[in-house]
Amino acid sequence: MKQVVQNYKSGELALLDVPAPGCKPGGVLVRSAFSLISTGTEMMKVSEAGMSMLGKARSRPDQVAKVVQSVAANGVPATYRKVMGKLDSYTPLGYSLCGVVEQVGAGIDDVKVGDVVACAGNEHALHAELNWVPKNLYAPVPDGVAPRHAAFGTVGSIALQGVRQGESRLGEVALVIGLGLIGQLVTQLLNASGVRVVGVDPDPARCELAERLGAAACGDPGSASVESAVAELTGGMGVDQVYLAAGGSSNQPVELAARLCRDRGRVIDIGKCRLDLPWNAYYEKELDVRFSRSYGPGRYDPEYELQGRDYPIGYVRWTERRNLACFLDLIARGSVDVEPLVSHVADFEDAVETYRRLEEGELKAVAVLFRYASAGDAPAVEAPEMTVPEVPRPSGRTAPARRSGPVRLAFVGAGNYASSMLLPHLTGRDGVELSTVVTTTALSAANARRRFGFGKATTDLDAVLGDPAVDAVFVVTRHSSHAELTRRALLAGKAVFVEKPLALTEEELAGVLAAVEESGNDRIQVGFNRRFAPLLREARELFGARTGPASLRYLVNAGRLEHGSWYLRQDTEGSRFAGEGGHFVDTASWLLDADPVSVYAAAPAGNEDLQIVLCYPDGSTATISYVTSGPSSFPKETLDLVADGKVLRLDDFTRAAVYDGRRRQWVGSRLPKARDKGQNAELAAFVRAVRTGGPMPVPLESLAATTTATLAVPTALASGVPVTLAGVR
């Protein structure tokens, strides 16, 4: 098997072939799925190994003291041979992983072969394909927890033990100094405990990440904003507890702790930072300085860790194994979210290069995971598969014959999007009658009726669905209600125009398609308007038919949401990408004239940016970069399609061109046009289909495939591997 090792003398890192460990009694043999690089502890060790001998001595004065003692006891030659022998040998790296039990040793009855477990220990949870792990250093992974998230178990236990040492109480205020991996986890744990947190770190990205994950305020250690935030939250009394989660040789963290801590507050050292305590400052406030020892009680006790002798729960409530299980439970219940901390996932075969990039600063990271080839063998980390639902084929593929007269439309919802992007294109349109508007409040219905000329305004949805005079229903409400309202309108026999998204879950999508089958009514259009944009359609026609696979890049500079936006209510309204990502998936699929067969997603730590790769049956790929951290001055949407020696370029629906060899052909003209994203043409196509009884503008099969691909993004993000979309036709 392969294992990551380092020679502390030369600094060499290697992925070494070593014998596989046996399965001894009292433990289990675990095949790794994901292991976590500790960007603090491990990288400090890696950096030390690259130092000169003098540098190593300066960085580890404790080891120098041991050498001096050995010289006194054994003499210089013997000590030299001993030290050089130890330095010039391979040592392992790693101490936090998740894997699958491959073999169970004697005396183990709490797990079985095939179970997924999180493992701890710098001798037992190594960056290696196989590890033997004793009983008290593993914990079963709860259902629903992704293995890549369970790989955080050990560092999560370190953070959890630190919080326990702080004895945090509901309503207190804490200061977390150092917002690396441990500091971010401490922040989330405190926040989950009802403690308000102020974070300190010189890296603005880490401060922003901590605020997004629950910190009340964060800032640079030298900024006045941190002190003002502490003063505001504590009424000027100072924080109740300070967590030192920083490393390095600066004494600034302990000095800042003394300045911002209240009288008789608590200072807890979790990281490895300089601790030259300013005596007067700590004495005058009588500060309680505490140390947090690794994962919890049991650490460094060979009888506990190696022989499996547990501590009675009545005397030691939280051992390192119980801490590990507790942290996994917090992930399972959504109290802690480790996904935003994942900066990079590397294949295990690229381990040495990954360490090099980290050490040289090329890879900026909070947390980095190794993904093992065996990850695909684990039940919880197999390449996920989502099935695109089979679309029912009602016997009547066209609408019933319509009576003469205008197409009568009812709107369910008349908010900002409906009022600004849809209704202006329908008001006054020949052959269209705005029959009824339905809203949840009487006043908003009355306003919509007055502004757009609806015949009736009501809050009674059932009355509209039961009105035989209404030909089509527009569903333009909050995302969480789209699927249910669409389902009810289909069952009522209405044609339906539903704004994206069609559904927020696979179950909701299945419910819509069940309504199609039950009613025989497949008259549905989702508001994927970009495929109707005149500029893009002209450019596609100019580009011409493809003969080979294509590469498509779609950059969406989505920008940040305003505070209070209902898009932020992910628990009820779904993620932001779930809400609007279908636009971009649909556009890519329309340009490539196929539905995707797999979805891969990755996200950098510290923001909500997404990188999504869609693969298509003919080998074409589409990469959607959905970013929220870009400047507002940059265009929102830019797209490039490359195939057959040609490039189609779209600049934010204002200008487009096709490059063919040395020529560049502008669509229309090279001058920017008024931005038209296709709503008017889409509505015209929908109204025409309702009037004539002809096919809907977009096949229902395509709508279902786009929705399924959009829903697959969080699954791909959590698993770290592509999601196969089965059943794509």
C-alpha cells in the first residue's frame, strides 16, 4: 500500500510503498476514503523538516534539552548516532480520516465490515491507504454525513475539547484569536452553544468566512474594529473567554487576550503560540489560563488508546472517543458545517505535490482533503447517481381545442420579478387577457390589478384554478411553493408557466411529473429565458452545426446578496444556485443540443463561489463558474463556446461574435445593444403554444433533465466526485 512519509533530516516528502498493516485484536482495519491535512500542525512539521540543523534546534528547544540530557548520560558519540538515526528515517503524516472497515479484530463488536468510521490519532489515522485503528480512536459515522465531512472528526474533536475547557455558557461572549481550521471550528461550536463570537485574524478572507459561519464580528488583530465590537457586545466589560487558536512566534495573541478579556475571565490555549504572559496584565485581572490537550481525556494514555480501557462515564463524561462521536453528531444535525472550510480536494496520488503547493504558498487553504482511489468502494462515497425521472407521455400531447378569443392568463404572485420582467411584456399584447391576479395579501393583489389591468384580483387560489375561463396560470412566487402550485395547476387542467426553479428537491420534481401522468396534462414551461435571447440565438445560428465535441465556459458574476434577501433563507427557499442555476444549465444544454450525463462541483473555502462541470453524451463539457465574490463593475454573464476551430463569444447579452479562423463576425453589429435576456420571446412562444395547442417551447424531458442536474450540484459538492445522471435520453 502507499503512505505519505517525511524524512525529518532532509525534509524529503514521499508517497512510499509500505507493507499493509495487519488487523490486531482490539481494533479494526480501515481503508481510507478521505484524510484531512492539518494546515496548521502538519505544515508546521513539514516546514521544520526543511530547516537547517540550527533552524531545527531553534524551533524545538524542548528536543534540544533532551539531547543535552542524553549527552550527559550517554556521551556525545552515542547521542549523535541516536539523534541522526531518528532524524534520518521516515516518519508518517496525518491524524484525521474517514474510511470503511475492511476487517474487524477480536474483541470488537460495535462495528462490522463495510461500516464507515471516522478515525483519529497520529499513529493510527495516517495519510495511508490502510490503517489499523484501536477501538477508542474510531467512531461510526452517522447516516447522512458525507465521508469527506467525517474526515474532519479529529480536528473537530480538538476544537470541541477546547470549547469544553472554556466552559462556555449560554449568552457569553468569546474572542477567538486565529481563524484557521481550528479557529473556524471553535467559532461554529461556540455559536451553536449560544455564545457570541468575535474573531481575530490578519487574513480578511478568513474573517469573512468566520462571519458567514456565525461570528458576530471579525477583524485584524491590530484594528480598532475588534475592540469596538467587543465593547459593544459586552457593554465594555470584556469577553468572558479567549481561545488562542493561532500559531507562530508572536506574543501578540496573549497580549490581546489580556487586553480584551474581562476580570477573572478564561484564556484557553488550543494552538501552539508563544505564551510569554504579561504578568501584570494577567495578575491584575486574575485571568484563568487553561490548556486544551488535543482531542480530550484519554489522549497520550496508552491504556486508553491502545488497550481500549474506557474511562467510566460517571467520572469522565467526554473522552476523546466521545468527543469524536459528538462532533460527527453535530455535523449530522447541521449544527456544524465543514463544507465551506474545504479549500481543495486532491487525489492521494498527488499528495507530495499538494504539500509542496501548500508549503510554497501557491495553494491558500483552510482545509485540504486527500481523496483515495478506494473512496469509490465505500457505501457512502460511491460515485453518486441521480435518476432523471421518466417523463410521462399523456395520450393527448396537445391541449384541448380552445374557444375563440384572447388567451386568458392568471398570475399567482406579482412580486418584483413578475412586475418588472414578465407583466410589462404581456400588458397590452394582442390576443392576451390578464384575467386574474392571486396574491397572499389583498393590498398587493389590488396594486397589481391597478398597475397591469387585471380583470380581477383575489387571494383565493382555488377559485382561479376552478375557473374554466382561465387558460394558463403563471406561478411567480417564492421558490419553496413552485412545485406544489405547479402540481395543483396541472391537475386543474391549466397550462403552466412556472418561474425557475421548477422544484427544490427530487421529491418535488417527482410530484410534478406524477401530476402530469395523473392528469394527462403536460402543458408546462419553466422560465428558462436565456435560450430565447435574440442575440444568443443569432450567434448560435451563425456558429452553425457542430461536427465534434465542444467546450463551453459560462462565467456568472452573481454578486453578493443584500442583507435580508429571502435568497438567504436556504432552509426554506433552497440555496441560491438551486434558485437560479437552472438558467445556466439550460442555456448550456440548449447550445450543446443535449442533456448532461454527469455533474461535478467544487467550491473554494471562504465564499459561496461554485465551479460546476457538466459532461454531455458526445464528450462535450460545460463549465459554469458561479461566483459571488466578483466586482459589480464586471459584466454579470459571459459565455464562450469552442468547437470545430470556432468560438462563439457572448458578452452579457449586449454583444456577441463568432470567431472562425482569422475572421470575427459580429452578431448584428459590434456596438453593444440593449440587454435582452429573452423574456419577451419566451412569453410570446408560450402564449402561442397555449393559443394553438401546439408543443410547449421546451420539451418536458429537457426541463426535467435540467432540474435534476441542478439538484445534483450539492450532492456532487458533498461527495467530491461526479454525480452520474442516469436515465438521460
